[in-house]
Amino acid sequence: MMASSGPWFDMYLSARDSIVLNFNPFMAFNPDPKSEYNDQLTRATNMTVSAIRFLKTLRAGLLEPEVFHLNPARSDTDTFKKLIRFVPSSLSWYGAYLVNAYPLDMSQYFRLFNSTRLPRPIRDELVTDEKARHLLVLRKGHFYVFDVLDQDGNIVSASEIQAHLKYILSDNSPAPAFPLAYLTTENRDVWAELRQKLASGGNEETLRKVDSAVFCLCLDDFPMKDLVHLSHNMLHGDGTNRWFDKSFNLIIAKDGAAALHFEHAWGDGVAVLRLLNEMFKDSIQAPAVSPQSQPARTDSPAAVQKLNFKLNDALKTGISTAKEKFDAIVKTLTINFIQFRRGGKEFLKKQKLSPDSVAQLAFQMAFLRQYGQTVATYESCSTAAFKHGRTETIRPASIFTKRCSEAFVREPSQHSTGELQQMMAECSKYHGQLTKEAAMGQGFDRHLFALRYLAAAKGIVLPELYLDPAYGQINHNILSTSTLSSPAVNIGGFAPVVPDGFGIAYAVHDNWIGCNVSSYPGRNAREFLQCVEKALEDIFDAIEGKCIKT
């Protein structure tokens, strides 16, 4: 089963908007359970080593494939795993198919490392240079590189990596007057033109080092005040200390708070979440250094190269303009979150309700309460069960959620808890069906997207459907939602995809539900979250047979 991902790459790479806020999301790690390991230098060293161990495993072809289990009870078992090992690979797919377990496509993974998105006029380009052996480190807007792999491709000793990072952390130079990183926040055509100037102005070799680096490690000089501050910092920061074009930035704050911020054109959450999970597990179970470890006695000033860029007046003006635009847009973004503690996955599954459907129902109820209507809603779903599969859309707003939301929000006293429970069960069942259809390539969004792409490519007149206002409306996703739950993830987030929308990142944990919401001035994230909280209270009351308070 093959999904053609070419048009999907085009869609991302041809977009001319800034990739910051419009495309790039973040996922934050939980703190290291051993508190002394959250020291910035210790954690940066351990996370870097763990990321490179992952790179080595990946390139050696030893990374076990992710498996999507449609029926986990039957296939996510040791017996199944042992059995499938003895089936020849040409037939193993069939064996997996019989128990509804699909090994997921991993074609995106090679772009995790040594990769960047290059700004080009009209359509950007993704480049990967697997020969490069150096890490790119950003601190206070300065750029440094040093090798993390030796000539034979082995990992440089952890104590040396620690020594080099310590050296970078002790650099007292003031922040640059014109931080180059701002350029990666620009409109892509503007950045493409400035990059041409940068390259022809004697910076080509230096830029190549930035682009080909294994990944970008960003060391921030301040601790995180709370989860809202953390979300803002990991999603956009102040624009000086990230290279937003890199496939991912590993950000580590002064207090060891860590996150992956990633560019979206090359891949989706599945690959990044896998890296994040493996890095977290490895850095905790097999940390390369401890807080007591002494850095190696090595010549860091010789090994670490500080990159210097030659900037002419046109580039300085370009940087200043980019900074103004960036600061202005970032000021308008609000982020808020809630942690609902009355229950989560365990409780809802006992009630035979899909935890995801309950979270999605709460968003529908919240929006109805806040704005008196229901709107187009997007939930992303991975289609990595297909070769080169990317994503499909789950459309959580349905006649079932509309009916259920109206009953809860507008007329709770007119329905018995039994009726409300019945409606929730219908929502859950239908949502489950939509999710399976999307994961198995049976959604309609990508199908229509592909037909539209083909019409344009063949010069056919665009079919009327695409000009219908309803098609425009369903693709103006006011509620853009995405979920991921993992023991390694603290919080994730992204900006709204439309100016009058909400960006909703959420997770249903075993015993609580977390929700991180962003908005621009047309909407109020804080108020929306209060409505989500009320919706969840009502849902849990109805499940427990209590009256709904109006």
C-alpha cells in the first residue's frame, strides 16, 4: 500500500508564510526524575549523546519499526512478536495484516538528522548531508560547531562533548547586534533572497556548516517560570537562539527544561515522538555523564569553532525588519493550559468510552458554550501504516457531537443522565469509526487534496466542488487539534492554523487530561479553556449519574 507524498511535500515547501507559528510545533520532555540530572550542562550532554545513539541505531538499520495496532489485545503481545520473527519478510506483512497490526512507514526518519529546509524562491528545498559529523550549538544568538562523531563514525566521548558544551556555556561575549537567526522567521521568499546575499557575501561555507549539522542544540540562559512560559519559549522563543529551518532544534533551558522544536515539511509527529521517547528513556536509564562527572581535559578552544558571518548593510536591514515582524506577531499570541484531574483514560475505558472522543466532545461543547455555534474541526491522524504515508484528517465535529453538545450546553435539564450517556456512547462509537477510517486511508480530505492537485497539474478546470463556499468553510479549521501521549512528554503545542482559530494540543493520560491552547486576538484561549473544563465536569457528572449544573 503506497501513499504518494510528493504533493504533500509540495504543499509545505511551496507555502511562503513564515514557518514559525504557522507550521513548526514543539514537544517538551518531562524533567529527569533524578532532579540533580536536570542541571543544564549534564542534561544537554546526556540528551545530545542519546540523540546520537539513536542516529547510530537508525543508520545501522537496527531501529525496530513502529507498529500500529488496530486490535492491541491480539497483536501487541510477546507471542505475536516471536511468531512474526520466523515468517519470511515477503509474507510477514500478511501475518501482521491478519491480526490487524501494521508496521509503520519509516521513510521520514532519515531526514531527522543532518537535514534542513533551504529557503528558495517559489518552493523551498529539503537537504540532507549524512557525511557531516558536527553538532550545531546556539547560545545567546552565537553559533558554534564541533564534531560529535569521529572519522570512523563513532560517538566522540561523552566527557569531551561535556567539555565543549561547558566551554560554550562559559563564553561571555555579548549577544550579537544583528542575530542571524531572525532570518529563519521571515516570509520564505524574503529569506530566500537574503540567503542569496548571505551566500554570495562570503558566508557560503559557514552556512553549509549550519545546514549539514547533525542537529541544532539551543542552550537558553534563563529558567522556565511555568508551563505557559515554557510553551512560548519552546514554540517561538525570542527569535535569536533557534535555527527554525533545521529538521529539529533540541532546546535546553537554564533549569534543564528540554524540548524538541521541529520543522514540519520533512515529517510528522510520529518520527519526532519516537526520537523524543528514545532520547528520554536512554538519557534516564543509561546517562552518559552524571552531575559528578568531570569534563575531559581537552583543547575545547581548538575543537569548538565559533561561526562568524559577514553582514553587509542590506543583510543588517533584513535582520532588523525580520525582528520587527517577528516581535509584532509573537506579541499577539496567547497560550494557556489546564490539567483536569478528575480522571482520564482508565476511568473512561471502564465506561466503554473512547478517551479521545471524550476530549473532542469537550472541545465541541466548549466552543458552543463560548460562541453559540459549532465550527470546522481538524484532528490529525498518522497514515504511516502506508508506505510514505503522512497524515489524514479526523473530522470530530459530527451530527452526533452537535446533538450531544446542544443537549449538554442548551438544555441539560431536559435530558436524563441515561439519555446523555446514550448520546456520549454514540459520539464515541462514531469517533472510533472516523479514526479507524482515517488511519486506514479512508478519510476524504487527502483524497480531495490529491484530486485538486492533479487537476492543477494537468491544467484541468477546477471542479465546482472546490469553489463551493462549504469546501472553503470546512478547510478553515477554527479548531485545530492534535494529541499525543507518552510518558516522556510534559506538554506540546502549536499556534492556531487560521487567525480566528485555536491551536489545541491535548493528551488524555491515565488519570488526568491535559490541554494546551493557543489563540490570536480574535479568540480567547483562557475563556475557551474554562469552557473546556466546564464541559469535562459535565461529562464526568453525566457518566456518574449526577445532575448537570447549568
